[in-house]
Amino acid sequence: MQTLREIVVFIHLLGFATLFGAWLAQAVGGKREFTTLMNIGLAIAGVAGLILAAPWGIDFTPGMSFYLKITVKLVVLIVIGALIGIGMGRQKRGAAVPAGMFWAVGALTLLNAILGFFWH
């Protein structure tokens, strides 16, 4: 069971890397647009994260801190998804993505990774 959980953690990290890597490529490239690859990374990270929140039969009794962490990370994920969705809608209409919205996605993605790594 532990091996399966570690595989899901790896998939979760791949989702984060896809989202953040696609965002970083746009930031460095100077386009500052949202891409489908960002949506794919967001979906992978989100689904794998929800799977990781399920009980795994491990000798671990989650406390209040665990549920608070999962809730905060889920809220951040939803905000990232909303920003990407709004930005992609603007792009389809021919409008530019506001700089604040674009940079917020990168900052929130990095914040989510920091929360996952440091909050035990």
C-alpha cells in the first residue's frame, strides 16, 4: 500500500511540475498567456492530491492539522483554477491576461508546493 501511495505522490509532483513548468516557460518567454498544459498540470495535481487525502490503511491517525492543510491546499488549487479559467476566457475573446492575474497563478502554485512540503 505504501508503494502505491508513493506512486500517487510522484504523479502529484508531476502535475505540479507540469503546471509550474508551463507557467515558468510563459513567464520567461515573455508571452504571459495561460496554456492548455497549465490546465492539464492543474488537473493532474488536483486529482492526485485528492487521492492522497484519502485514507491509505497506513498507521496514521490524521489530526486537525491534516484536515486544515488539505482544506487550505484545495482552496488555493480552486483559486488557481479560477484564475486560469478566467484568463483563458479573456484570451479567447482576444484580451490580454492582466499581469497581476498571471503572476498570481505562479505565486499561488509555488505557495501550494511550499504548503505541501513544509506543513506537517
